[in-house]
Amino acid sequence: MKIGLYFGSFNPIHIGHLVIANHIAEHSDLDQVWFVVTPHNPFKKKSSLLDNYQRLELVYRATKDYDKLKPSDIEFSLPQPNYTINTLVHLQEKYPNHEFSLIMGEDNLKSFHKWKNYDVILENHDIYVYPRISDNKVNTQFTGHKKIHVVNAPIMELSSTFIRNAIKTRKNVKPMLPENVWEYLDEMNFYR
Ligand SMILES: Nc1ncnc2c1ncn2[C@@H]1O[C@H](COP(=O)(O)OP(=O)(O)OP(=O)(O)O)[C@@H](O)[C@H]1O
Ligand SMILES: O=C(O)c1ccc[n+]([C@@H]2O[C@H](COP(=O)([O-])O)[C@@H](O)[C@H]2O)c1
């Protein structure tokens, strides 16, 4: 099976993430998209991060009605901070018959040359990149690279940071989240 790995903090997952994952699952040769919930991104501070299992619960709720979208807790048992190369090696050993690709926004491709062993990742995996509105240019070594596939997905400029800040200041964020995710955040008083 061909699996697209969508790595993220998902703090919380929002409809921007869901629209992209669904678009790629429907319009590429990937059979499934796995949302890999990352306990600790090496480039980010851990503060204001909801518990791993709560973020996983939110991803589970957001994806449960979509056959091709699955939550993954694979990084919970791996050393932190989570370097993507380690996760890919682990997954390939665990599922030797699956072919794993990465899904990332253009913003992540811009810093991809700073990731641990990015050249090894690129040698062994395809990367599906979708457009995002951001500054800076993609490193020229990646433009036109045979492993990098540009996906013509819709641009949904939302961010988890914006949503967390809005909740803190008591703004209504309901349309930016899947309904059952919003209900859970509200019920649990998260990010207030
Ligand atoms: N609105 C969006 N549309 C498409 N992709 C997104 C969007 N927001 C985030 N992503 C992508 O989803 C993945 C996971 O992102 P992440 O969990 O960091 O979300 P975020 O909204 O950017 O969070 P934060 O604001 O906390 O940094 C990353 O590859 C990121 O590029
Ligand atoms: O492996 C690396 O060096 C590396 C550097 C920066 C980010 N990542 C991963 O990229 C993913 C996107 O993170 P985020 O927090 O922007 O959603 C997350 O799974 C991180 O662990 C990985």
C-alpha cells in the first residue's frame, strides 16, 4: 500500500489540515494518509502543547468518517525531540510492504534542508508538497527534484496558533474546526 505521512503537532487539528489530507488522498496515487501526531517537533518549544493523547483524540475525531485518513501515534514511543528520519526508518521496518511518502506544506519545504538527514529522506521517499502563503524561497536544490511532487491543493490559510489565541480571548472559532473537534475542545476547556 502507498501511504502518505502527514507529520504535525496538530495542536489542535483544524479544517486546513483536513482539507489538504483529503485532497491528497483523493487526487494522488496514495491509498491512505496517516496523520502522525508529533510529541515534540525539534524546531518548536513544547510549551502550550496539549497532551499527546488529547491531540491524538482530536485527530481521531476529525478523521473517523474518512476511510482513507488515519491517526498515528507511532512517534509516542520514539525518542524526543522527534526527528522524522528516525520515524521513517522505524515505520519501514514495522511495515516492510508499505511504501511511505511525506506530505508537507511549502513552508516546511523551505526549512527542509535543516532537517536531520534530509538527503537520506529524499533519497528514499517521495514528497508531496502543497502551496502555502509564506515568505522566503524554496531552496533551489529542491525545485524540479524528481522526488518532489507539487500538488495543486486549495490554499486554506489557517493555523493552530491563530485558533489557540482566538480561544484564549473568547472568540468563536467554530467554523475553523471539524464540529466534533470543536465540541471536545469546548467541553474540556482546552486552550482557555
Ligand atoms: N492551513 C493549513 N493548510 C495546509 N497545511 C497546513 C495548514 N496549517 C498547517 N499546515 C501544515 O500541516 C502540518 C502540521 O502543521 P501544524 O500542526 O504545525 O499546524 P499549524 O497550524 O501550522 O500549527 P502552529 O500554528 O501551532 O504552528 C505542517 O506540515 C504544516 O505545514
Ligand atoms: O527531522 C527533523 O529534523 C525535523 C525538523 C523539523 C520538523 N520536523 C517534523 O516536521 C513535522 C511538522 O511539524 P509541525 O510542528 O510544524 O507540525 C513534525 O513531525 C516535526 O517533527 C522534523
